[in-house]
Amino acid sequence: MVEVALIAKFVLPLGNPTVSASILITGMLVFSGLGSLTSERFMARAKTTMPIIFVAIGALLIAYGFLIDPILDAIGRLPYALRLVCCFLLIAPPAFLMGFPMSTAMTWLGRLGKNAMFLWAWGINGSFSVIGAALVPIIATSFGLASVLQISGIAYLIAAPAFFAIFLPLRTSRKTAAA
């Protein structure tokens, strides 16, 4: 949802949908990749760090929903090369933090011996990606692109407690327990 909303928002200052998509997707990949890489340093403290990360992502996205238009208006007055750099850097804070949750959860699933849950994690991630992308035009036409960013932020706040589910013990079926 964040990518689609920001691609649409970046078209105005960058003047071209293709350039907007290129800057946004490249920035999301680079900065979320750096976030995933950095997340390894916080693995031992994941139970205390991840709630802060989720709240930070949520707060940033909600703030972007309110502040992105005036910021992009100001960026739109700059020389074109500087607009490209500014838009690229504008992606950095949320994208960097958005790199943490999946890599941290997958690492902890492995450490806890819950390898069978990998498929579920990827499936849920993929499902919500498709659902989110499908919701963007509905939310944007009903409430505006800023609302897409704000709802995305709220989704991260709601997802924070779900992170702790990876630490719960696996339930076994009655047949397995009886054997």
C-alpha cells in the first residue's frame, strides 16, 4: 500500500509516472534491504525492539499521510536532479524500518525450530501484499492518497502484537500428543 500510494504522490514533483515508480521502488528495495541487514544486530533484543519499530513505522506513515503534500510541493520547486535525490531520501526512514519485521520474524522462526511456519509467513505476507495493493484504489478514490498512508501506518500498529505470536509454543494435534 505504501509503495503504490507514494508512487502516485511522487508523480507530481518528478513529472513522470515511470520515473516516480523507478525512484520509489529502487528506494524501497535499497532502504528496506539495509533495514533487513541491520535487523540482525537487534535479534537478541527483538522482543523489546520490534514493538518500537512497529510504532515508529506506524507513526512515520501516519505523519507522511499528513505532511507529504507540503513536503512534495517544496521538493517540486527544486532543480530536477535534487528532486530525484530528495524523493529517494524521503523513502529512507519508513523503508529502512519496514525492512525489520519480516527478516526478524523469519530468523526467529528458524531459531525456534518452527521451520514449518515459513510457508505460512510467506503466504500471509504475499496475501496481504495483494490485498493491500487491491485496496489502494478503493481507499484512494474514497478518502484520498493520504488516507492510504495513514491506514498503512495503522496496519503496522495493529500488526505489532502479531509479531509476538512467533514466540508462542506450537500446538500439536491430539493424535500427535496421544502418540
